[in-house]
Amino acid sequence: MKKYRIFIDGSNGTTGLEIRKRLLNRDDIDLINLQEEERKDLFARKDLVVNSDLSILCLPEEASRELVIEVKGQGRILDASSGHRTNPNWVYGLPELVSGQRQKIGSSSRVCIPGCHASGFILMVRPLIEKQVLNPQNILSCFSLTGYSGGGKSMIKDYEEMKDSSLESPGLYGLDQNHKHLPEMRIMAKLENSPVFIPIVANYYRGMVVTLPLQAKLGNGDLSKEELLNTYKEYYKDEPLIEIKECEKFNIYGNEKAGKDGLCIYVYGSQDNPLVSAVFDNLGKGASGAGVQCMNLMLGIKEMTGLFIE
């Protein structure tokens, strides 16, 4: 069996640690490590990018851009930061986006992993635009509940030390409507306008619910729950990680998919005001699971290898 040399730059961060944990015991992967004193050495990191089969960047966006510029087109890179998600020269790492997307990912040397909030929003909206169920000129709204691991090590530390009692309750953030996921949400959903986006962080570790409130009058014709269900079921009929359900329960919880790499789209609400929610793990389909899925495609490995599927 061929062993692929994989370099994770930023393997001490939340996403990097999750990806590393997933790859450690795989017999088809050989993880290439930096020495501790080389972690901030640009040239040592460049050398590993050039000489690995694939490098996964789990870095702040500016550090990611700096390294990509330095390697001058060499090596194959999968970027988990927001540094290249709207760059037309990079392939967006969401295999379920449109027909042919996974083939683009597999043949590219530059792939970006989607943002967590953005993944749920795009997977709900893009089918409705592609199938002309929604007009791309609509100004949509979206609110998204996430566990605190989505904020990385500093936020995890804040919540787990709980020195601020306000963290015991859910908190709105990104209040200036300038959240870093908004550009990719608009572009990859094929919308003409950015959505009104309200992210919410709550006192639990992992998992998220991204919710899209709709109105029947927003559709091209009357937008019904039945039309939404049929559109999603047809669009994602061959996607093993995407599940479509009419929600028949009274509650949807943020940690429902914690530890899993799949995503469930629930359709519910009333006939006049249908709602759609994407439920998934912000560290799974929202980050590290998506990274492993894209890595598999880029290396020609079976796509579901190493993913946690129910």
C-alpha cells in the first residue's frame, strides 16, 4: 500500500489537532512533523510543503497566505483558513456543492476547506438557486448556533475556565455584519446580496445548527415545505454525508451530530413560513471532517476513508 506524506502546518490548533488525530492511525498516511524550533520557520515549513504529497494549512489567514506566496506554486495545499475561500484560483472544498465539484477538488493543487457556518448555509441555499426555487436577488437571513470549540483555543480556554459568568448564556457575535464567512456565503450560494447573518455561540463544546428562515412568497411561485423537501432530496440523492428530513420533533439541538461527519437538513415550519436547518459538527463537516474528505479526494483515496459516519 502506498503511504502518502502529509504535512499539517498548525497541528497544535483545534482543527489541526482534530485532523492529526484522524490521520495518526491510518496505514496509508505518513505524517511529516516539524521540529518544535521550526514551527515559525517559514523556510523549514516551505521545504515540507514542497516535499510532501499534500500539506494541510491550519493557520491564521495571513500566515497561510504568506506560506502560499513563498512556495510559488509548488506542492499541493489544502487550506483550512479563510485566506483563499473566495480566491477564483482555488477550488472550494465542498464536494456536494454542484455536479463535478469533487472532480475539481481531486485534480487541483489548491483547495480551501469551507467555513463552518458557511458550509451549512451554502448546502441549504445553493440547491434552491440551482433549481430556480429561489431568486438569487433575494436578501436572505440566517442565524447559526455553534459550540464554543468553533472559536479555537482562546475561546475554549475562556469557556472552560468560565471566569466570565456571561459565558454561561448564549452570546451573539459578529454584530457588525462583517463576519469572515459572509463573502463565501454569498459567492458560493450564488446570491447577489450578502445574507443578514447572526452567529450565536453557546456553552457546549461542539456541534452547530445553521437556520434559514424562508417565506412562501420568496419562491419562484409559492415556496412550500414539500417543494423544499423534494428539491433537497433530488439534489443530494447520491450524497452519502447529506441526509434530508422533514422535522417532526419539537426541538433541534446543536450537539445532535457531535462527533460525526455527516450533515442533516431539516425542513419544518408552516406553509407560509417554512424553515430549513442544517445540523452538523463544526469540527466535523464544518472543519476537520471536511478536510479529511477533501484530502482523500486529492490523493485519489476512497472519499469516505477515515470519516465518522452513522
